[in-house]
Amino acid sequence: MKTKSLFKRGIKFVCIVVLLLCSVSVFSQNEIGRIRTDSLRNVLQKAKTPEEKLTVLKELVTINRQQKVEVSLGKEIMDIAMQLDSFPLVYNTMAELGRYYYNLDMRDSILYWYSMIDTISRRRKECPDALFTAGSLVCQNYLWGEDYEQAMNEAIRQVNLANREHQEYGQARGNYNLALIYQVVGQDSNAVDIFRKGLVWLDKNPDWPVLELQYLSDMVISTLRLDLFDESEKLLMRYGKLLDMMEQDYETKGYFFQVRYHRCLLNSEFSELYTRNGKMRKAHDYLKKAAAYMSDSLGVFVKFTFYQSEALYYIKTGDNRLALSAIDNALALGGNLDMMTLKMQVLRRSGQLKEAIQVYKKILEMNTAVNNNAFDRQMAQLRVLNDLNDGEKRTRELEHQDAQIASRQRLLIHILATIGLLLMLVSLLYRLYRRTRRLKNELLNEKDSLVESEKQLRVIKEKAVEANRLKTVFISNISHEVRTPLNAIVGFSELLVDNSFPEEEKITFAATIKRSSELLMSLINDVLDLSRLESGNYNFTIKEWDAVALCREIAASLEDKAMPGVKLNCVSAVESFLLNTDRFRLLQLLGHLLSNALKFTLEGEVNLIFETDRENNTVRFIVADTGCGIPLEMADKIFERFEKLDDFKEGTGLGLTICRNIAGRFGGSLYLDTSYPEMSKGACFVFVHPCGLENSKD
């Protein structure tokens, strides 16, 4: 016990020493900056030439970074730089002012300075680094505001501009923005690939240490999520070396540098790395180092990273109480779905099921709110686009009216000239006749054009009315289909928390909730798939695949769904057949057809038949069953949305609609074979797939 007490005292002593050293370091940094500021202001008063003033002002801006005085100093620099025609300095100063307002989350000011750089550089036909620095701030401001569409559009625009102008710094900045967006939306593999490309550029250009620091600190977040431990450790080592170099350089020059911010972030990420790969002693040491740099003055991102690494460490060591405390600290900084999910898992593991269910409900509410916000943003963008289109239409109408007025004025001038020039009456009359005839033909053509336009508008109106009707039907059906499983989930969830039911019945309730959740998820996935296919936003990836092998693969994956006594057969006259197709969409189509067949076949067999038709250069995938059959009058109607033969059977009613859309995208067809001999006792669906589709370009 005595040894343990001494050990604790030793730890406390080390922590106190570290905190004192950090405090002394910060104090010395601030004191050096204050003394240097006073000295430079005296020098500025004595400076005579604009060049001397610029040198002093730039030093003052660097020392007073992110202070209120930075704005006035920056404007002084721009005024002098304009007089000296030093536009690179003007651009850089504007970008620094954009950074100042970015840290204060003032979007209008960020956009203002970004547009100023863009306007001046376009006028001078230049593409400075500062344009991409300011553009990166705009992109990140959209990103942290959860305006992902705007952020992605701005990032792509900057990358395209940088590629077009062969601007390496712009390429590095633009790709950093893209990687950050992919990271935020959870596509860490894409983020890591882009980060790696950016590091190649940074290796060629060692003069961008601040950008390299951003790359390293953000890239390691994605590599840790992907369990790339070796790469993460190398990145953190490089981050630490760069941080040491920059800290020493800034301290020597008396410049402000966020030492505590980066030290806390670096040690927190080291702790998370060693926690994830099981090196708990190292994880504990780095967590203790990070704690020494923690303070309320640090940014939300750093504090969140620290609490996250702390939570992961205590989860790994089995201390649920401290893990929940760290998670609550992280959630106090702002709602985070991943952290909420982690809290639910810890509560469930510690046996606090009621609290876990409450957290799960909050997660569902947050997901709903995120989806609603995204929908509202998209609708707002559509309204803006509609307003722009209306404005363009009015502009074109005004231009057309101006042209008509000008034409009439010219005609009047010709008439007056004809009256004034009597000697040329015959010639002018002849010319006027020809001109009148030409105008008549033009008017007739215009009349025909207007008639045709009226017909087109009538057709468009009819389509719009039909689209509105389909929308109403769709909303009605989808609300009904969502309500059924949702009612089951809500109802049985309430029963599940009721302690009056035995455990056996609660297990049944949980199974019902799970089945209803899967049905709801299936409905959502089907609706999303149908939306992508009908809007044309999904690109098929056509490659060469063995069609027979794909048939066997999907049949094997669905074998366990067959009813007892029902046999699932895969029949093919050939052992293999190479077909250019999209593997995922073909398997999805066949999976829907086979799932329907197995669902409605209580006895007998379900056959997946593959046939080739070399004469028509096509292949056929046939799904035949011995189920309940389909009435002839339903042969076409079953392909409509939410159409179901049996309303009491589970399913979304979208499967065949999706299948027909996929078939159409392949350039093929899907139909119900009404000549099938067992039509009264089964059904036969035929999918015709064309051969010779062109492979997608990589």
C-alpha cells in the first residue's frame, strides 16, 4: 500500500511539473510577443518609406494573429501594397483576413474577402495561392455548417480550377478539402486516398508546413478508423517532428503558435492508436500527456478528440463508469451520432438497458433531424434555381421585345426615307415589297413556331399533372408502408420495457422489432434504389462476368429462404458464359425475382434457368416457380409501385418496379410469361439481357 501511495504521489508531481512548464512556456511566448509588439510600434512610427512600413506591419500581424488589431493592421498593409502595385501581398492579406473571420464563424465576411481575391485575380488574369487558401476556408465553413452539397461543389470547383491552371498549391488545397468532406461523411477510404496524393505534393514543396500540419492531423483520423495502425503511427511521428520544428521556429521569432492545441491533439491521437491496437501501457502514457495540455480554452475539435480517446481507452480497460463520463464530456460539446452509438454500447454492456434504449431513441431522432435538414437545404437550392430560371426567362423576353421595337424603328426609318427620296420611289418600293414578303414569311414561321410551342407546353402541362398525381399516390403508399412496421416497432418497444412480461415473450417482442426494422430498412433501400434508377443518377459499371457463376451464386445465397420441401434449382445448358454486365445490379434483379418466388412457393420447386439466344445476341434469365400463380389481368400491373398480390405478405411492393428499371437500364426487358403452362399454380418471369454491352471506363 505504501508503494502504491508513493507511485500516486509521483504521478501527481510529474503532472504538476508538466503543467508548470506548459504555463511558463505560454507565459514566455505571450511576454515575448508583447515586448516585440511595443518595439515594432516604435519602429513603425519612425519608418519613412512604404517598404519599411510594410516590413514592420507584416511582423505585427504575425505576432498579433487572431487579435482584433489584426484587421486594422491588414487593411493598412493592403493600402500600402496597392500603392506599390504589390498584388501578391494584397492577395495574401485578404486571405489572412478570411482566416480571421473563419475562426469567428462569420460566413459573410469570409465570402466577401474570398470574392475580392477572385475578382481582382480574374481582372489581372492571375491565379494566386491566396485564392485557394481563402477558397479552402469557404469550403470548410460550408462543411462545418453541415452544408455538404455546397462544400462539395466548392471543393470540386477549386480542384478543377487548379488543374486547369496547373497550380500545385491549389491542387493540394483542393484535394485537402475533398478529403475532409469524405472524412466527415464517413467515406474514410476515399479520404485516405486523396490525403496520400496530397502528401506527395507536400513532399515536393516543403515550404508549406502549415498545410502539411493540417494534412497530417486530419489524415490520421481516417487511418485510425480504418485500423491502418502502421500508417497511423508513421503519420503521428511525422506530425510530432514537424510540430517540434515549427514550435521552435515560431518561439524564436516571437510569433504566436497554438502549442497546447497541437500537443493535446497529437497525444490524444497517439493514445487512440495504441488503444486500438492493444498497447494499453503506451495508450495510458499518451493519454496522461494529452491531459496535461487540456484546458477550456482549446477548440471544440481538440477537446472532442481527447474525450474520444479517453472513452476508447476506458472501454478497452473495462472501466464503464469512466468511459461514460468521457463520452458525456464529448457529447456536451455537441451531438455526435458515433459518440451516441458508443454510449449506447457501453450502457448495454454494463446492463443499463433502459438508458441504452433512451440513447437509441435519441440517435433515431438525430438521424431524422439530419435527413430533414438535408431535405430542406435541397429544396431551398431548388427554389433558388427556379428563381434564377425565371429571371433568365424574363431577361430573354425583354431582349426579344427590344429586338422587335428596334425592327419596327428600322421599318419606320425606311418608310420615311422612301417618302423623302421620290426619285428612287420605284426601286425603294420594290425593295420594300421584297422586305415585306420576307417579314411575312418570318411572321408565318413564327406563328407556326408559337403553335408548336403551345402544343409542347400542353404536353408538358399534362406530364406535370401526371407527375403530381404520381407524387400524391407515392406519398400515400409510402406513408402506409412505413407506418405498418413503425407501429410494430413502437408498440413492441413499449411492451419490451414493461417488466410484467416474461423473458420468453420479450424475446418474441425483440424478434418482431428486429423483423419490422429489417422490413423498414428494406423499404427505405428500395425507395432510394428506385429514386436513383429513375433519376439516372446511378452509373452502371459494366465488366465481363461469368453469367452462369452469378446465377449459382445468387441461388446459393437464397437457398436458406426456401420453405421446407421446396427445392431451389439453378439450370444452365452451358457451364459458363462470359457476359458484359453490372454484377451488383444483375444480382439485385435476380435476387428480387428469386425472393418473390420463394416467398410465394409453399411446395414444389423454384427454378433459375439461364439460356442463350445467339440469333438475337441476347441471353435470358428465367425464374419459374410452382407457387400461388398470378392472374392474367395482373400481368402488367404487378410491375407498378407498391403493387402486391397479397397485402398480408411481407414486402415493400417495389421489388418488381426496381427490377424493370434495372432491365431497362441494361437495354433489355423484363416480363411475365403468360404462356407458362403452370400459370394457375405458379409464375414465370423472363429477363432478356443484351450481349455486347461496352465495358465501363476505369
